[in-house]
Amino acid sequence: MEKILQLIKKAENTNDLTKEEIIEILQDSENNQELFDAADRIRKKYMGDEVHLRGLIEFSNICKRNCMYCGLRAENKNVKRYRLMPDEIIELAKKGAEYGYKTFVLQSGEDEFYTVEKMKYIISNIKKMDVAVTISIGEKTYEEYKAYKEAGADRYLIRIETTDRALYEAMDPNMSHENRKRCLEDLKKLGYEVGSGCLVGLPNQTIESLAEDILFFKEIGADMIGIGPFIPNEDTPLKNEAGGEFYLSLKVMALTRLLLKDINIPATTAMETLNNNGRIIALQSGANVVMPNITEGEYRKLYALYPGKICVNDTPSHCRSCITGKITTIGRTIGKNKGFRNRELENQLRVKN
Ligand code: SAM
Ligand code: SF4
Ligand code: FES
């Protein structure tokens, strides 16, 4: 017990832990609150009290991949498919900008309808609104990533899902771990703010591999890390699996904050699906970003990665005021700028200390 507290203190003071030390903390369950409080202090010290809201646009649920855990997988015949036209996506962003969003996250399945030309059109038009644009549309070539960047994209999200290669390749048939890593490297080379992350609670995932995930995030110099529990979906081959636990996911997230002190960490929607105060608990355990859904109408329901997804019957304006209320209740403020990774703040603190 004493040892775990010392390890948490070490992480808070040095932002460094060995794999074995991370495993010890993950295996312990008696000092969770101390871990969350330490991550919260590091978040406050390096990122401040602002919570950045990113407006999430889920623009197509059509996907050519077959990830075992995901309800959008190509082989799932039980989901009604949709795709929004480029001008509809731009229109959603326009409305989002009116609600006050300064960043949009454009996310979809791997849908080949959206050619490079179409993506460039969407990105460049949204960029005219003086906002940051994040893309999350899966594995593409270097040239494609380059074209999106030149059209104005600022950030890209692509989770490694797990650093356990064998598990990855079992979970993501016909996808290679090498290519996933190549994507992350290319994005970094191209000057994107790079977001990655993992699923917690995949079948046969070990605590050791979760520790490796955290060290991997540090090694690749990630700018954002999203961590969420795996939630089994009835319409997938993993429907009878146990799924991830809320507190284990939160611990992986808190440790990520302790080791990567100045990155952006979202309180993920999947966290709230498992605990109805999940995003607020995450914001008090190291997270500093929330990604409210600004997709409209039935599309919110049809982007069905997993069951129990929150906000499917709500409107973008309701979510905006709902989450703003929750954030202010815990004494935090809504970020007023685009919420890039805060290197300047880090430098100022370094000079002061
Ligand atoms: N298609 C792109 C990709 O895979 O990178 C972006 C969209 S994909 C739906 C976004 C994330 O959803 C994935 O990286 C995965 O971690 C998460 N996800 C998919 N199925 C899930 C499930 N059953 N439970 C929790 N998260 C899930
Ligand atoms: Fe497609 Fe992404 Fe779902 Fe995999 S996780 S099936 S790539 S939407
Ligand atoms: Fe959507 Fe609260 S954030 S209802």
C-alpha cells in the first residue's frame, strides 16, 4: 500500500514510471482515488482549469473494415447506413460554430465515398470559419494525409487500439499493426497534432499490454490520447464478451496524464456510457477535453459503435448547455480558444519553477 502511494508520488514528481511500476499501480485497487487526485493536480498544473469542447460530427457510418468490436463493421447487416454529403457536413460545422465550438472533429467509418477531393472541399470550407479541424477517418496513405493537411486540417485521431500486436491483428482482421503505426508516424511527420489511444477491456488484453500502451503514447510523442472502455455490441462477434471496466479505464487514463503531463485528454463518451457521471469523473482524474456530439437527428443513433451511447435523443444545443452546466458546476471553465496542446504554458511554468 505504502509502496503504491510512493509510486504515485514518483509519477507526479517525475512524470516517469517503468513498465513494472505502471503494472503495480494498475493491479492495485486500494489507492485509486490517490491516483486520480494526482492526475487531477498534474492536469491543473500544466493544462489549467479550461475544458476544451470539440464538436463531434459523425458524418458516415459506412465502413469497409471489420473490427471485431465495432458496430460499424462492414459485416454488420443490422445497422442502417448513412452518409452525409459534403455540404451537409459543412452546414453542421457552421451551426456548431454558432454554438461557440472552436474545434470540429470529423469522424466516420472508412468510407471510400469521401475522396481526397471531397475531403479537401469539406476541410477548406470549415477552416474558413476560423476553427481548428480534427480528422478521424482511419488509415490513409501519406499522400492523402498530406492533402488533408494542405487543405487546413490541424489534427488527426487514430487510436492504436492496443499495442499488443497479436491482439490487434485478432481484433482487426486484415489490418496490420505496422500500418497503424506507419499512419501515426506519417501524421507526425506532416506536422499534425496527433491523437491516439486505446480500448480497455478487449478480450485477452493483459495489464502488461495496457502498461505498454501508456509507454507507447509517450514514445510516439502523442498530442492527444483518448482512452475508453470496450463496450460489447450485440451485432458483433464480441457480443458475449465481458467488456472493459470503468475504473480500470479511468486508471489507464490517469496514468497517461501523469506520464504525459501536457497533452490533451478527452473524457470519452464511452466512459459516460458505463457511469452516468463518467465524463465529470474523468475530468477530475486527468482529462481536460470533452467532445459533445453535434450530429443531428437519427444519425446520432445510427453511429452505433456500441450500445447505450449517450445523447442519442438529444439535440446539439441541448448537449452544449448540458455539458457546459456540468463543467461549471465542478469549478472549471469552457476553453475560449482552439485548444492546441499547451506548450507555451509548460514553458512559462518551467521558467517560474
Ligand atoms: N474508423 C476510424 C477508426 O477506426 O480509426 C474512426 C472511427 S472509429 C468508430 C473510432 C473509435 O471507436 C475506434 O478507434 C475505437 O476505439 C472506438 N470503438 C469502436 N467500437 C467500440 C466499442 N465497441 N466500444 C468502445 N469503443 C469502440
Ligand atoms: Fe470501421 Fe473504425 Fe469501426 Fe473499425 S473502428 S469498423 S475502422 S469505424
Ligand atoms: Fe448530451 Fe448531456 S451532453 S445530454
